[in-house]
Amino acid sequence: MAGFEKLKTELDAVGASIIAASVDPIDKAGEVAREVSFPVGYGVTREVADRLGSWWEERRSIIQPSEFLIDAGGKILASSYSDGPIGRIDAADVIKVINFREAQLRK
């Protein structure tokens, strides 16, 4: 999340909105939310993970990273499911995808 916060000005410039969510209860998620300028949800359950098609880790009762780039119409443009820190969507790549897509739409 720190990478998205670091590039917030650039993300705003391309019209990106960032939303995060966690399995943590509201107080713990609130600690994270105080460090970023975008909304952070809390209390993600196994049911939510299943609906997203995400991997739920039984041992720790957590959803593994599941990231989505969604256009203004609700269409998923890119997604990433991982089982740890490797393979997450990078904020700079989000900006590149949005700029590329906008350029393609102008053609």
C-alpha cells in the first residue's frame, strides 16, 4: 500500500481510485488506514474471498493478495492473485496501464 500512497499524485492525475481491504478488525485496519490517504476496509471473510476467487489461507485465516484494476464501467482490466508478496500489482504499472488504455481509446 505504501507504493500506492507514494504515487498518489500521479494516480490522481490519471483518475485512479485506490481501495484496500483486510481481514483485520476495524481497530487494526484503522491503524493501516491512518498511514494512507485511501479507504481501507476491514473484516474480509472467507465468503468474500470465495466470491472474489481468491485464495484463503486456512492456517492464518487470511485472504491472500487479490488485486483488481477496474475501469469506470466496472470492467476488470487486470487482476493479480498471489500467495505472498511476490506478484502484486505495482502502482507505477497501474499508471502505465491507464495511460496506455486511454491512448488506445483515443485512436
